[in-house]
Amino acid sequence: MKWLATLLIPFALTSCKKESASIMPLEPSIELISVGPDQVVEFGTPVRLRFSYTDGDGDLGRTDPDDHSLWVKDSRLSVADGYHIIPLAPPDTEIPIQGELEVELHPLFLLGNADQEVMTYSFYVVDRAGNRSNEITTTAIAINATDSL
């Protein structure tokens, strides 16, 4: 009888499998929810960018306000602007997180002499481990001169 218990215990332990849960990747991922308005007057109304995020270890956002996590590039320019995101989970934990963020971007202005320019934003986030999310490009936004209205 002892030998039967010796055989059954390892079998019982190996047959009880933990269901494999759907684990989020450690790299952050973003999805565009909205951007708007789609027409602005230069130096006027700021554009609001709303997006959802997921991050498998919760290290999105930073405590130092001068350390940027969100990078947004105007299609008419060569360099992205950095924006600060506060930590979205307690800094010393590793928990999966997901949610939505809305960011108010600097008011747009015309770069040339035309009465209107059309542009898009592309953006991504970087977590504290240096993992970069996917990059998203918004729909077009028209910028109108202040004197063209």
C-alpha cells in the first residue's frame, strides 16, 4: 500500500496544473481613443490626446517631473516633445496596470506663411525600464491662421 501512495503523490502533484493566465507583456502598449479638436486656430485651443495603456509590470510613469515618459511628435517638426506622466502604480511594485490618460498638448501654430496647415501627431510611451510602447499616429488636425477667420 505504501508503494501505491508513493506513486500517486507525484502523479497528483503533476496533474494539478495552474491555469495559464493571460499575462500582459512587460512592454507598455497604447491605443488611441481620441484626439481633438480636428481644427484649431493657431495659439488658441490646445489639442487633447486621449489614449489607453497597458503595462505588465506597472512601471509606467516617473516620480521626477523633469523625466519624461510620453513623447509626442508634430509631423511638421523633426524632434518630439516630452511630457511627464506620474507613476501609474506604486513605484516599488510589479503589478499589471491598464487605464486611460488624457493629455493637453501645447497650442499649435503655423510654421509657414499659409493661412492653414495640416499636421498629425505621432506618440509613444517609455516605462522606467526603458521599454518603449508601440507608436501611434493621429488623424489630421488643421491649423488656421488667427486672421483667416
